[in-house]
Amino acid sequence: MRYEVWYMRPEFFRDGIMGHEWLRERNLMPDPTNLSKTHVKLTEVEADGLGSVYWMMQGENWSPRGEAKKLIENLGLKHTSMACGDIAVSGGKAMMVDRIGFKELSLKETANG
């Protein structure tokens, strides 16, 4: 499957890293129809599933010698490894990395939904 990989903008990182439940309780969930408000599209990858996307997007796997440093800087991002709060999109579903696994984003949980 093909996945879009969206990393948190630095201004969202402090909240996003706290996870799905924390964001939901504070009405701070990212909007799956407007991810660019809180995230930046980093890349697209082919993977067998979300676990594979997460593994592939760890810095030691996709940028073991700092190859991604310039790309990360040019996109205004601050982190190389996929982390809690980052998002993978495939088949019309936006799945956010949570403290354990992934959680699907839904409109009803967003501040605008």
C-alpha cells in the first residue's frame, strides 16, 4: 500500500507528542481534511502496513548518516524519526501514531468537526 507521511509542525509538536487521548480531551485533534494546519507532508512510502511505515520512518532506517537533515530543515520540521502525533494517510484514512499503535482521526474529534 502507498502511504503519505505527515510530520507534525514544530508549533504542534509539544501537544501532538502527548497522544490521541490527551489531544481529544483538550479539543486539539488534527483535522484529517486539513492536515497542513498542524502537519507537513514529508514523503510517500510503499509499505505492508502501518507498523512497517513506522519502522521505515525511524531516522536510523531512512537517514542513518543524516541524509534527511536538509529535507527536514527545508520543510521547516525539527524531527527525523516518526513519533507520536505524526500521521500516515492511505485509502482516505488518516492514522495518527499514538503512544501504542495508531488511532484513526475522525472529523467528530477535531476542533472543527
